[in-house]
Amino acid sequence: METERLQEEDALGPRAASLLSLQTELLLDLVAEAQSRRLEEQRATFHAPQNPPSPAAALPRPLEDREQLYSTILSHQCQRMEAQRSEPPLPPGGQELLELLLRVQGGGRMEEQRSHPPTHTC
């Protein structure tokens, strides 16, 4: 009885696997077809101009324009870097050491000697 059941499972196994493989193949074909149609719907047509631009119209820009562009890029990058800058973390035990120094030397003296970090200008 047990051997009959195992033989039936073996007989159904390849068929079931084959059927599953076929269904998977059909599903993948449908997905590929749908994506292909979607890409075709989104495709744009390109019409080349009849008269190509003359070489005189494509003269290089003056040096001032390039310098202005370079300056603009540099300032934006500098601003971005400043926006991403963060305060460095204190080393382990650093906060306790600062509190101890404040108590020993008196808070006023430390505040008098404190300086502000320089501002970064780009």
C-alpha cells in the first residue's frame, strides 16, 4: 500500500513540476509582453532638423561665462558641504573632564577664554 502511494507521487511529481514550469513560463511571457507594450507606449519620436546649425552659431562661450559657471558650481558645492558638516563627538569621558575643569577653575574663567570656531567661507 505504501509503495503504491509512493509510485503515484512519483508519477504525479514530474507532471506537477512540468505544469508548474509551464505556468511559470506563461506568466513570465505575459509580464514581458506587458512591459514591452508599456515601453512602446512611452517611446518618443525624434525628428532631426532639416537644416543643421551653422558653425558660426556654435562658437565657444566667452571665458567669463565659464568662470561664472565654475564659481557657481564651487559655491553650491561649498554650501552643500557646510550643510552636511556636523560637530565631532566628544571622546569617552570628555564631558566629565570638561565639567571637572569648570568646577575647578570656575565657570567664568573658562567662558572668558572660550573662542568661537572660524566660519567657513567659500
